[in-house]
Amino acid sequence: MTSVHEFYTAAELEQLGYVRNRLVELFGDPDPTDSGDRWSRETVFAVERDVLAPAAQKIFTAFEPDFDTRAGMIAADQRLGWPQMEQMLARVTMREQACADRG
């Protein structure tokens, strides 16, 4: 998945680690098309940058002193989605760096 997408489908967002039945809750109502629901790139980027990344950073800070907790959460395959949060934070950081490099 590259940043050349103007829209993300439910399947593409699911590949990024999002839960399909929570997409409307996260990103709002989709733009329906003949090929299925989709969300604009700007919406996905804004939600990740303004809502999800700050929340994930707070969670990481809360568990930072006890890395055994983090390892246990990953090993137990808990629904918190620690690896998905790390991936999302990496995407947000890369986007911010690309913007800083351009401007």
C-alpha cells in the first residue's frame, strides 16, 4: 500500500491491521461505490495522526516501565493490537518526516 492511493477500501484497511467492523467507528461513514465502501486518504491520515497516534503513544508510555507486560500482551495475542499500533505510529512518523523533508 503506497501513499499514491486516493482512497482506502475496507480490505486495504484490514490489511493495515484495522478491524473491519470498526472502520465506520474509526473513520466515519465511507464513500459507497459500486466496488464497495472506501475512505479518503486524507481521512485515514488525519485520524491516524490526530487521534490514534497520540492515543497509542500514551498507551506505550503507560506500559514502558514494564516491558514484560508488553511482551506478554503480544505473546497472548491480546486484542489491544500492540504490533498494529507500532505499525500505525511508524506510518504517521514516516508521513511527518516526508512532509518536513519537502517543506
